[in-house]
Amino acid sequence: VVRTAVTGVGSYLPPHIVTNEELSKTVDTSDEWIIERTGIRQRHKAADDQPTSDLAVEAALRALADAGKTAADVDLIIVATTTPDNTFPATAAIVQKKLGAPVGIAFDVQAVCSGFVYAMSVADGFVARGHSKCALVIGAEEMTRLMDWEDRTTCVLFGDGAGAFVLEPREGQGTKDDQGLLGFALRCDGSKTDLLYVDGGPSTTGTVGHLRMTGNQVFRHAVVNISEAIVAATEAASIAIPDVDWFVPHQANARIIRGVGERLGLDENRVISTVDLHANTSAASIPLAMDTAIKDGRIKRGDLVVIEAMGGGLTWGACAFRL
Ligand code: ACO
């Protein structure tokens, strides 16, 4: 059987860091409140002239180098983003141009914070069926562009960044020991669009809009939904939760990550957390966290990994793979 294998991982954070202390000078908040309620200490912010595609390209180049590939090899680019450079073309098309990659398949996936997990499942369809030999799946976001900087309940939570995986086909035996993607669970409950949305768009207000969220309700759904998706994805992969070496969650809030861990009885030493340094980078947070944990020597080739996320929609999902 042909499996879709993760053969390279890379990430990029814009250099400018905004601390909680700095935010507390412009909105009524404090370093203490933000750390206690979210675990966030700082976030990165893109420069004014640095669009999402620039972050995506940096992450993609690092992932390609990690895989021993170049832009010339890339035949599929999927960018998971909710903050595209333009309404169209897709940010993936701009990334293809900036990378100098050849004519191939390129498009965006919009599932907000779950975008990276959704994009991985879409890419799997191309790679495992022989339509792509070298795919880039990129999560790239500039959530700071969507903030209402007067709303302390949201503006402290988000940051900018990008992460990328290179995916290539690998022969497997059809068992859980194969390198590559083993199982998915994806969900959307559109009855809950009101809990987390941006109040603008081309066909409504004609503006970009600002992020609006009923945080405590999103929180409640997050723990339950993510836990359910992890169980479903591990079942789809024919693995048990104790088999999993690493959980790489979407980084929204340290309390959500802990809540899922407690609900499923996960060993906290097996759960990667970067929310303190990155804040919530939406679709970029999983590949950013993954790259961090590979670079610091925790996640190694051959490890069984589960990635999971929830975001606006509400969308949520999980994916199990062997690195
Ligand atoms: N600084 C100080 N006080 C604040 C701040 C702030 N930045 N933000 C809110 N407060 C106040 C509120 O106004 C409220 O005050 P009140 O009691 O006087 O009305 C009080 O803190 C408590 O507000 P809650 O919303 O009940 O606080 P909660 O403990 O739920 O924490 C938070 C809020 C951090 C947003 C939490 O609900 C959360 O993390 N929710 C998940 C949302 C999330 O991460 N979404 C990201 C996208 S979806 C995803 O990625 C999973």
C-alpha cells in the first residue's frame, strides 16, 4: 500500500515579539491574567510589509531543505490559512510563484485553526493516489491582522507564524508500523458559527473585519470535541492511545491542552506545548509545535504522532501518523 509520509518539517516566526507587558499598556489586561488563563507569555507579529505568503515561503524552504528537496520537486501546494494575502488568488499560488516551483496543483484550505489537519487529509488524497510525488502542506497565518486591538478578550490570544510539512509517497505493509498517515477524523458543526467568527467579508460588509469570540463557550466545546476526534483518529489508524508517542495539539490555550490530557489520561510529558511562546497561530500552530519538538530532540523519526485541533466553524479534527 502507498502511504503519505511526512519527510520534512520546517517553520518560521517573524522576528518581532510582543510581550504581555506591552499589551497591558494598550488594553486593560495584565501579564498575570494572560498567563493564568491562557499560558501565553508572548506572540510574534509580522512586519507591515510582510504578507502571509512570505511567512509560508520561509517555512516551506526550511521543510524542503529538511526533506532534501528543492522547489523544483514540488507538484502540490496546499496552504491552510484564514488570513490570505488577497481574497484571491489563493495564497498557495503566490507561494508557488515566490518559491519558483513549477506548474502544478496549488490551492488554499480554509478551516481556521483546524486548517492544517484538514489540509493534511486533502493532501493525503493526492499523494496516496499517485497524483503528487512531493507535496507541501503549509499552515501560515497573520491572525494579528484580524484583531480588534480594543477587545482584551481576544487581542491577547493570537500571533503570527508559519509551519510546513513535505509529504511524499512511501511503500508500506498496510500496518500501523508503516511510515506515513494512518488515520483521520474531521468534523464541522456549522450550528456553532456564532461562537467564533470574523465580522467582515467580501460578500457581506466588504471589509476584512475583526475576530469575535465567545471564549468560554468555545473552551467548553474544545475539550470535548478534540478528545472525541483523538479517539476517532486513533481508532481509524487501528492504534490505541497508549501507543502514541507524541500528541501535538493546536496551540490555543494551555488550559484546553491540559483539559484534553486529563479527559483522555494522557501523559503530559508526551504532549507538546508551545503556546507560551507562540500564542494561537491558528492553522500554523501544529507544524510550528512539531518543528520545535523535532529540533529540540523530543520527536524522532519512527515516532507515532497525533495532531489535533479545533477552530471556527466550529471545525475540529485529528490525524495519526508515523514520522
Ligand atoms: N485581561 C483581563 N481580563 C480579561 C481579559 C484580559 N485579556 N479577557 C477577558 N477578561 C475578563 C472578562 O472580561 C471577564 O470579566 P468579568 O467577569 O468582569 O465579565 C473575566 O475576565 C472572565 O472572562 P471569561 O471569558 O469567563 O474567562 P475565561 O476563563 O473563559 O478565559 C479565555 C477567557 C482565555 C478566552 C478562554 O475562554 C479561552 O481560552 N477560550 C478558548 C478560546 C480560544 O482559545 N479560542 C481560539 C480559537 S478556537 C481554538 O483555537 C480552540
